[in-house]
Amino acid sequence: MKTRGQSLVESTLVLLIFLAMLLGVMDCAQVLFAHQSLVERVNRAVRWGVTHPWEGSDPVVNLVLHNQPEEPREARPGYLGNTAGNVVVRYRQATADRPDDEILSVEIVNFEARLFSPWVGQALVSRRPVLVSAPMASKAAASHETVD
């Protein structure tokens, strides 16, 4: 019987499967972490946008990309490789018939998640956008103050 190398062969096969599963778990964890951190960035940007007077979409985009409302002095990549093209800001003004309907929406589209797995070797583009909307607090607070 030739069983001298049997344990070495079995260990190699089990180790390959284990490492593949470990890389898969790390890839899933990285994508989930990136998505959740983008949700937090968008939440923070919307919260800032609704509590400050509307001055255009640039400060909100800068908050999502660089965590500050001003454009950074030196050119640097956005958070997790995002660009201004990935961030969509929509501001809906109040109308005469609906004065309390002023809404700010911030969305991250086509986010690319890079994976550890060498056999995938590419970035996955997320088809689901990260979207957060909220009513503008400055006018809503002012309208509630006049009612009291």
C-alpha cells in the first residue's frame, strides 16, 4: 500500500477549499462594509444639507466625497474611489400649493467594489444606489415657529 503522501494530498485539497471560502467571506465583508460606510456618508451629507441654507449641490457632494463641505485644496480621490459623477444631488423646491414640501435627496450610483479574490480580478459595480431623502429643516422649523 502506498499511503505515505495521502495526508499531504488531502490536506492540500482541504486547505485550497478553506482559503477559497475565507476569501469569499472577506469579499462579502468588504462589500458590506463599503455599502454601510457609504450609507453613513450619505446620511451625514443629507443631515448637513437640510440644516444649512441651500447654496447648491457642491457642498453636499464634497461632504460625500471628502467629508468636508469645501473643495479640498489638493486634488485627491473621493471616498472609496467615488467621483462627483457617482453622487447625484436633487433639490426640490417648495411650491405655492405645498410650501412644506422642500426635499433634499442624495444618491450614490454605480459604486465599484473591489474584491480580494484573485480569480474574480475585477470590480463589481453595484446596480442598487444608496439613496437618502429628507425634508429641508430650515424652512420647516421656520414655518412651525410662526404657527405657535
